[in-house]
Amino acid sequence: MSDESSSTSSSQLVEDFEGELDEEVDSEEGKNQKDRGSPTPSLSSFASLRAVIRIKQKYQAIKRRRQEMALGLGTQGGLTGAPRCTSPKIFTFNGLTPPPFPAIPSVPQKKKKRGRKRDVLYPPERKRKMPKQERSRATSCLYLLFVIVFIQVYNAIENLDDHVLRYDLEGLEKTLRREMFGQQGAVEGLLSHLNDYLSTYVHNKPLVVSIHGPSGVGKSHLGRLLAGHFRSVVGDTLVLQYYVLHHCPQEADAMQCARNLSTLISEMVEKAEEEEKIPLFIFDEAEHMHMEIFNVLLQLVASKQSNEYLNAIYLILSNLGHAHITKHMLQNSSSIPMAMTASGRHSNLVKELTPILRKTLEKHHPLWSEADILPLGLLEKGHVMECFLEEVTREGFYPDHSNIERLAGEIEYYPAVGGREYSQTGCKQVVAKVNLL
């Protein structure tokens, strides 16, 4: 009951206040109309009019707010007599639930690759040019070294060809194969030594070749052929043929002969050095050579001389060790196949006889420890017939085969071994027998 009485009293007061306010407004409006009719309205009338209008606007606003509040309470089922709250509502987020968002699939993050950095990007308005890199001096020096080495090797090859062509070893080979009978293997061995030595002009030691064999197998003939060929390519002054029995027959003159020989060799090598040529020294019949001469040759060959003494060829011809050669060939001829070439037979001869001959020759003099030993084998009957044919043709006789065979039959031979007949004197008596024709 108290609530209802309080609500009715409050509403009655509001209505009374509204009525009084309307009367005041109407009275004010009437006054304003009267004042408008008067010619001189006052300033107070205007101020009171504005105040009335402002009060009326506030009243209307309060009235509208109360109506809205009354309508809101009625819809919520509240009590009609409850006092209405005129305070404004304050918005908060309490009680609000956000709408569910769709699930976003998780994207795996890519791992950063550690590796090569990206290339530098340059502005598009400019031309893309890589910065100039400084070239290493070591690379340039290496290229220069390669060029120098190539030029040196090329010049060395050209010089090898020039030296070989200067001495015409191909012509020498043809001459030796044509003139030397039954010694094709020895010819190939000698040409191999000469080719290796003459391919260059710079050497660390002279070439010393010692040729050994029985009497009549062609040692002196080989020396004459070599001397003639080298005289045609290097000149007469750079070739020496030294015959011991001719140049120094007396043993009492051996010391003087050795000094003269040393002086002569020194002059020849100095001249050869000036002309950039290699001299040839041939010593025939070395089995008769005196020890003083051997000593001088050993000093020239083995001692550390100047460069001109290293560029020389020494050829020693002798029949020392001929007994070993003869015995070896007679004992092993039966085991040598008939189809084996002369080169193959000679290679076997050199391989088996060189150690034996070197041991025997070094006992004679240490000079042979500095030499390359080359043995010459015995000549067969067919080789002797070739010697007769060559000599008969040279003398202008008709080469009758029956006559040549008859002359070859007059030569003494060892007993036949393995189907081969070896001459005891070789071709030594060929010239004498042809002269008797």
C-alpha cells in the first residue's frame, strides 16, 4: 500500500508541475504578444522568453525519457509502481561471448636454408655488370712459366732434329749395312749409341765405344767407314785415326807419344767447341797400345774436364778378348735356331759376352770401365762369299758365282757346328786372293 501511495503522489506532483509550467508558458507568450504590439519592447522580455523556451525543451526531453523508461519496464514485466531510474545506461563487454571463428589450418614455417647467398641485384635502370675482380699475379706467372717451358721443349726437339740431321746418321746406316757383312746386329748397336749421343750437344761425359772381335771380322773396315763419313760432315780436322803401330811403334817413345796425343786432342776439342761440332777419335789396333797412352785417354775420359772435353766420341778397336768370343760362338751355335735373325743372334752375344769381356778388359786397363763394349762375331762362309763378290766387282772382274765359291772354299774354317761354318780368318785374305786373279 505504501508503494502505491508513493507512486500516485509522485505522479500527481509531476502533473501539477506540468500544469503550472504550461500556465507560465502561456502567460509568457501572452505578454510577448502584448509586447510585440507595443512599439518599444524591453530587453528583459526577450531574456524571459528564451528562458521559457529552454525550460520547455528540457521538460519535453524529460517527458520523452520517462515514456521510454515506462515502456521498457512494462515489457520486462516489472512493477508499475516501482520508481523509474533516470540514469543513462553504460555499455560493457561483460556477458558477451564472441562468435566462434573458423579454424585456420596451421602452415608449417619454412626453414631458412643456409647456403649460397643470392646474387646482388642491381637497379633496373643501370646495366648489370659484375664488379671487376683483381687477377692474381701468381696465375699470370704460372701461365708465363708454361709458355716458357713449352718453348724450351720445342726448341730442344728442334735442336735434336738439327743435330741428327747434321751428322746424317741415315746415310751412315746405309753405308754400314752395305759394307759390313755378317755384323748387322753390331751395326744396329753402334748406330743406337751414336743416335742417342748425337741427339744433343750438351753431355755429362764423352761417348766411348770399344769394339772387339777376332781377326778379319771387319773392325778396321768399320773404323775406316766411320772416319770417312765423319770427315764429310764435320771436316778432316775434327777426325783422328790413330794407328799405334804407325804413330808410336817404339815403346821408348811412349811418354812423348802420350804428350803429343794429349796436345792434339786438346786442340781438336777446342776447335770443335768453337764450331759447335763433336769430334771423332778412332784408335785402331789397341791391343798394341802402350800404357802411357791408355793413361792419357783415361784422364781425358774419366776426369772432370771442361765442357769441350765432354763433347767427343772415342772409338777403340782391338782383338782383345777374341778367344772368349770364338769359344762362345762355337759352343752355342748348335743351340741357336737357323731362323733367328742376325740382330737376335747379336743381342744374345752381347748379353752373354759383355760381363765376361768387361772383366777381362778391366784387368788390362781401367779405361774399359768407362766404355760401352760391343763384340763382333765370327763370319760364316756365306759372309765370306759376299766379301769376295764385293771385291771382285770393285776390281772390275765378272762376278762368276762358281769362281767366287771356289775362292771362298780356299779359306780355312772351323769345324761345322749346327750347320754353320765359321771362317778362321774372316775376310782378311779376300783382297790378297782377288789380286792373284
